[in-house]
Amino acid sequence: MRYAKVHLEALGYELAPNVITSSAIDDRLAPLYKALGLGARQVEALTGIRERRFWNEGQTMSAGALAAARKVLASSRVSPSEIGMLIYAGVCRDNLEPATACAVADGLDVRGACEVLDLSNACLGVVNGIVHVANAIELGQIKAGLVVSCESARQIVDMTIDRLLARADIETFKTSLATMTGGSGAAAVLLAHESIASSSHKLLGGAIHSASEHHRLCRWGPDTGMPSSAAHVMETHAIDVLENGVRLGARTWRDFLRELEWSDGPAKVVCHQVGQANRDAILKTLSIPVERDFSTYPFLGNIGTVSLPMTAAIAGERRFLDNGDRVGLLGIGSGLNCVMLGVSW
């Protein structure tokens, strides 16, 4: 997959206002740790995450996504009237229908000849959305497109803590630990045709691989299927996800380097943010020096689809990404699916 006309015009994000430390979560889980004979501090020790953020009660996903979208449009010459595709790509959505993207489009006054839709693919949604918009731009169907997302971990973390305290067994703790890494936030990615782009960040292409035989390893949703009002459960077989995800990443990486003709790899990388064990494993497997990677998981946790674009935006703000850098955006999501994109920054 190669692109010649697509620019990564702007990245924007919205931080959730409430900082939740791992120590605070450990305090809530103290009765569980006592019952299992575990030490008092587990979450940060096992994940490398010190804190994450939660939205206020009642926050809608469209409001968070809209705030991030307004920031990217304010930083670009692209106007809402030039947007030909608007994708909301979060796991969390305001309703089963209509698409949450519709509320975002309305808030931006995006109307008329624009395709507006939700796209869902676990933590990979925004990266998939980037590919869909880039394809349409490259084909000449649209001049610009916007991918937005907002995720909220408050509800699933609260439900999981209640479930852990009620069951108090080690197996439930093992499959629930990944849930404790969850954070909240919103992000937006604006892409544009070279003829109207003001950014120098050129999307070059990438590679895609799937390993759908592992789709049972991580799930999040209503305990009994639909309706959406049912109690939610998130279960993650973290070790299996890590091992199989790294194998999938290695296969994608080989195709990624070959497709972009990057024999010595990218100068910098931004990965989906999961935790310390995942970061260490993928960097080691792909032979990426740690100084080439920019991470936010210690203070933002895993914000699902928002993690990669928000981390890339912060890396740009902090000048970790320099003009002309070859940058790898390395995305992976439950399913398992992997997309790696190359950008000339």
C-alpha cells in the first residue's frame, strides 16, 4: 500500500480532566489483594502505568471527539466544507444508532456531499480510518477527510472492580488486569490532498496483516450480548495477546519495511500504548532501539483507539518528531489485526 498525494494535515487531542492514579485503584482493590495474598501495590508494578485519566460523569463521546476535531481544524487551512469523509472510530459510542460521527459532523457544520460513518475495529479503529480516508484522497474521490475518536474507561473500570471484589479469585484477576490500564481521552486526525495541504507530513503507505484465529483473546461488551444496557465485561488473556500480537507485528513489520523500501527502518516510531511489557516485547522483537520510541502509557494508560494518534500528537509537540523524520505508526488491536503506516514527517 503506497500513497503519493496524501498529507497528514493535523493531529489534535483532548485530555480527560480527572487524573486517576494506579495507587487509587489499588486502594479500591485492597480487599481482593488481601483475599488472594497479594501485595498492596499491583497495577503499576505489573503494567508500568502510574496514572490515567477519566472523563466527568455524563461525558458524551461525540463531545470529546468534537473538541479534538475543532482543534485540528483550527490549526489547518482546510475548512469544514472541504471535508468529504468524516469517520468516528472509537470503541465507545454514544448510541448503537445513529452513528456518533453524525453528532460530530453536525457540531462542525459538516454537511452535504460528505460520507459520515462510524468504523469499529477495537484499538485499531483510528488507524483503519486513516487508511480509508487516505484511499479516498488518493483515488481523487475527496480532497480531505477527518478521523475522530473518544474513549471512556470509567464505566468498565468501575464495573470490573465490582466484579473482582465479588468473585475474589485469581483467574478473574488475571483476565481483568488489562482493564485496569484503561484511560480516557479524545483525538482527531485530519488528512488532505497535497493540493490543499499546509502540512509537510506526507503519508507514504504501509502494510496490513490479520490473525483472526485469535479473536477470542480479548473482548469488551455487554455480558449477555445485546442490549447495550446490559452489564459490561472486559476479559483479556494478556499473555496470549502479547505473544500472538508480537508475532503478528513481526510479520507486518517485514512487509512494512519492504513496501516502503526502508531497509534500515524508521527514524522514530509511535506504537499503540498498552503497557511496559508490551512495549518492551515489540521493540525487542522488531530490533527498534528504545530511544526511537515515544511512549505515553505511564501517565495516560491505554486509551484504546485514541492512544496512537494522541501519542503521535504529543511527540510532535515535544519535538521528538523532527521535520523529515521517517516515522512508523504501529497499530495493533484485538482480533488480532495490525496496521503499520509510514510518514515522512
